[in-house]
Amino acid sequence: MTGPSARVLRAVVARRRNLWTVLVALVAALLATLIWLAGRYEDSQFQERLERDVNASVGDLRATFLRHVQSVQALQVNDPTPNSWNIDAASLLREQREFVRIEWRTDDLSVLSHVDTPFRSSVFQRLGRSSVASEVAQACGNARRLSGPAYGTSYFLPLRDGLGVDVMELCLPLSNSGQSAGYLVVTFALQQVLDNLLERKTRPNGQVSFTEGDGTRLVTRGPARSGSRVFTAQQLIDLPGANLVLRMDQWRSTPELFPNVLTALVIAMSVALMLVLALLGKDTRRRLRVERDLAEALAFRKAMEDSLVTGLRARDMQGLTTYVNPAFCQMVGFRADELIGHSLPAPYWPPESIDEYQQRQAIRLAGNLPPRDGFESVFMHQDGTRFPVLIIEAPLIDAQGLQAGWMSAFLDISEQRRVEELSRTSQERLQATARLATVGEMASLLSHELNQPLAAISGYAAGSLNLLHDAPQRDSPLGADLTLAMQRIAAQAERAGKVIKSVRDFVRRRDPEHEVLAPEQLVDAIMPLVNLQARKLSVRVQVQIEDGVPLVRCDRTMMEQVLLNLARNAMQAMDQPQITERLLLLRAYRVQGDGLRQWLEFSLADLGVGIAPAVQQQLFQPFFTTRAEGMGLGLSLCRTVVEQHGGTLRFGANQPMGTVFAFTLPAAAIA
Ligand code: ADP
């Protein structure tokens, strides 16, 4: 497919491809945003959960610290002596693993009694308890100020084995009837507090730590991680006097294929969307292919319509022209836009026929079908010339099977008419020639036949006159009358002879005009007429002229007449319903005659009914015919003409059936 329609189609394809690219990009962007949002939502959920965890753990821790305070306070319930106190404190240390040491101190913070945890060697062995006196003093100062338990800031105690522990002091002020009565100081190991807290909760993917307010990590549990997938939550534990923060670092394991339901859903929807897009794309491609096929079919149809020589016109049920093809426009000389939408009377109707055509249209619009093989009409070209057309009209049925109008095909039959006219006149001319030739033949036959009786009449009249001349009654009135009568008879017979001679001379007046011709020229001259009759009788005509056939000298008109007569007889012999194979074979070839003379023979073979033996006897008799409308002069004329040219006419049976007529002509002497 080339031309503008291909260009338009390419533009459509390119635009569609661009649209598709934009659509796919938009959908991909949308899906990416959705997945990102889903991930963010999920992250925020994770963070929230983490913060809830920290909150709960801080609650736990506060409860734990409260319990510690209560259990330490219980040591002072029954006014203990330092000894009994030591026993109680030792048992408390066994219960509470996070306690490192419990001290009973006086108001001026000197140690009354103390017990160390049995679970580890004393943490103060290396540096001595006095090294951390300021932390103790700070905690107890806080406690005194708050009149309740208070904590000191945490600190690091290096141990002998190169390690160390982070510890914190809890100070409880003791009072005795409103009077300050010393302090109970408890040293915590922060790591133990953290471990005890986490024993109740298991969190594989994270690190939990105590930090100071400025973020310095004191003790941690769990491996450390960093990166974008680590989430952090922290909360101040809010212990009086202490500034301890619980911090949780949680990391999300490497994202799975479907990290959670939401993302999975979004991804599933994305896949479905992509699938739908792919299907749509496939559908579009198929549609495009169909469109291209359709455009090609349309272009082909248009090319067909444009190259058609038959005029085409469609009209709706009101008679408005809805379509004309280029051939129709060319026929009537109007442009398509001048004809489409035009109502009746059409501009190509001759004004003198408008009434008649209107009536015809009225009949057509009333739903009467026109003749199937068409009808003839006359149209007018824009320049005013009239021309005959053959119109074949049929109802135009739409896709719903309803009649939408009329479709008509037009054939300009001017040329056909001209050929018909031509053949009619030449046929008339040939018939006249044939008739003339027949009359001439009759005249010569008659003259031949009448000459002898006339000569006899003259002879008898002369004899009678001689007898009368010598008779004795010669001078009698009767004799004189008889002599006169005899003389008149002789004179009339002579006159009759002259009349006949003059008729013969008239017929024969035209001397045969002999010319030298190629056999093809004779055959070519009769072919148009032979073909005309052959078409009518559905006969196939085959001509075979041998190479190098000699020229002949003959009277062209007479020879053509002979060939035409024989061809007609042959075709008429095949005009029988039972004969289906209708072939006329016309041949011209060289034959060797006696002596040195060259001969040419024409033969016409048919597959007709053949000639019955009874008919053969009388074939060349003038006026013998087996056909109702025949004259019976054709064959005798042919023979006369052929013999006049020095040739012979013969006939015989053809194989497998029919008859062969053949005649010879002497070849023209080559000058
Ligand atoms: P016409 O054609 O007027 O009948 P013709 O003298 O040409 O007169 O033919 C005489 C008759 O000879 C025809 O009526 C026909 O019966 C017979 N005849 C001539 N040619 C053939 C032929 N080729 N095959 C069979 N019969 C023929």
C-alpha cells in the first residue's frame, strides 16, 4: 500500500505508540509511588510498634525500680541491728541479682554495715569504695532533698580482668520520728537490670541499651547494626535524680519479596495492571493489523472502482444520488460533487425525456424491480451530446438486510451501436450484391434456356416464309397475311433474342475485375461478417493459412461471396440443438496440380449434420434448398464462379462428422 493512506496510517501508528509509551510510563510511575508509599506506611507501622515496645519496657523498668525500693525499705522494718540487717540484706542480694552491694550508712554517710552480692567478686576491690563517694553523696543529697528514694548518675567501674561494669547508686533516706536516721545505699549493675528486663521479652533483631541523656551508651544488649533499615526509639526512664534513657534499635531484615500484605497487594495489583496493559497492547496491535487490512481492502476497492470502465451510481430511497464512480463522472461530464446529493431530475437527463424518466423513477421508487438484464436509455453529456446507455439496476441492501436505495451500473453503448449499424449496412450491401449475383445467374440461365427455343422459332419462321414464298397461294390474301404474320414472328423472335442478349449483356456488363491477392486478404475481408454470425450461433471459427501459400488472381467480390456462402452454409449446418461442439475450420493451402501449374485450395470444414445422399445429387441444382428461408442458389453460384476462375468445387464428408467444401484456384503467375 502506498500513497496518502499509507502516510496517514503511519502517523496514526506513531501517535498511538507515543500514547502507549506515556501510558506505560505513567502506570509504572504510579505503581512505583504506590509501592514506595506502601513501604513507608509499613516503616511507620514498624516505628510505631517499636515505640510502643519502648514505652512498655520503660513501664516495666519503673515497676522494677519501685519493687527494688520496696524490697530495700523492707530491710528497716523491725529496727534491725547491724547483724540482723546483714542477714536480711544478704538474702535480698541473693534474690535480686542486679544488686551489687547494699550499704547502711549513717547521716554523715559513713558505712554502718554493708553486704556484697554473692554472685560476683566485689566490684570495688580495685578502686575502693571511697573512689565513688561523690556519686553516693550526690544520690543521698538528692534523696534528702526529695525526702524519698533517689538515684545518682551512673558510672563505670573498671575490674581487674580488664572489663568493667556500669553501676548506679540508689539512696533511700531513713528517718526516725521525723529525724533523719541515715541512709540505705544500693548499687545496681545496669547490665543486669537490662538482662533481667529482656529475659521477659525476646527480640532477635535489635539492640537494647541504656544511654545517658546526651545519647552516650552505657550498657547494651544485642548486636549493633547501622544502615537505612535500622529503626530507633528511646524514652527517658524518669527516675528521681537519674538521667537514664532506654533506647531500642530494631532493624528490619532484608526486604522479602512480599514484605507485607499491603505491599503484596500493591505488587499483585501492579502485576495485574501490567498484564491488562500487555493484553490491551496486544489487542491494539491486533486492531492495528485489522485496520491496516481494512485500509488495504478499502484502497483496493477504490482502485478497482477507479479503474472500472462501467459507470456506477447509488441512490437512496428518495432518489438522491449518494455515490458515483469516476467512470460515471467521465461518461456524463459532471464532477462527483456536482452529482452527489443531487435530486431528480438528474442533470444528465436530456430535457426532452425528463417526463418519461420521471415516470420510470416513480415506478422504481414504488418498489418495482427493473429487468435483470438491464434496459437501454439515453443520457446527455454536460456538453449536450446524447449517448445511449445500458442500465442495470438492482436494490441496494445494507448490512441490516434492508433496502437502502438503488445501485446502478451504466455501459456507454455508443460504440456498440455504431458497430451494429456498420455491420447492418455492410450486411445489406452484401445481400444486395448476392441478390444481384443471383439475378445475373438466373438471367444467364434463362438466356441459355430461351436462346434455343427462340432460335427454333426464328428457324421455323424463316422456313415457313421460304415455303410461303415458293407456294402457289403466295399472292392470295391469305398467303399475304401468313407471310406478314411469319415475318412478324421472325421479327419478334429476333427482338426477344435481342432483349435477352441485352439483359445478359447488362448483367455481364461488368467485366470480371481480376486482381492479384494474397489468400489472407480474402479471408480477412469476410471475417467480420463470419464472426458476427458465428457469435450468434455460438460457433468457434478457426483459420489456418499455410505458410508460403501462393497469391491468386481472381475477382475479389465474387471470391469473397463464394467464401462467405460456404462459411454460412457450414455454420447453418451446425445450428442444431444436439450439436454442442461447433467448430468451423477454414484452411488455405498449396496443392500440386497436373503440369507445372501451382494451385491453391480453400477448404471449409464443419461439424454439422452432414449431407444426405439424396440431397447430394441435387446440391448444385439451382433453387434446390432444404431450408425454409433458403433460395437454393448459393452453391450453384459458387460453382459457376469457381469454374469461371478455372478451378473446381467439391465436397465430401468431414471427420468425425459434418461436411468439407473445398475449391481450387490457380496461383497467379509470378511476373
Ligand atoms: P441455401 O443456402 O439457400 O439453402 P445453397 O445452394 O447454398 O442454398 O445450399 C443448398 C443446400 O445444400 C442447403 O439447403 C443445405 O441443405 C445443403 N448444404 C449446403 N452446405 C451444407 C453443409 N455445409 N452441410 C450440410 N448441408 C449443406
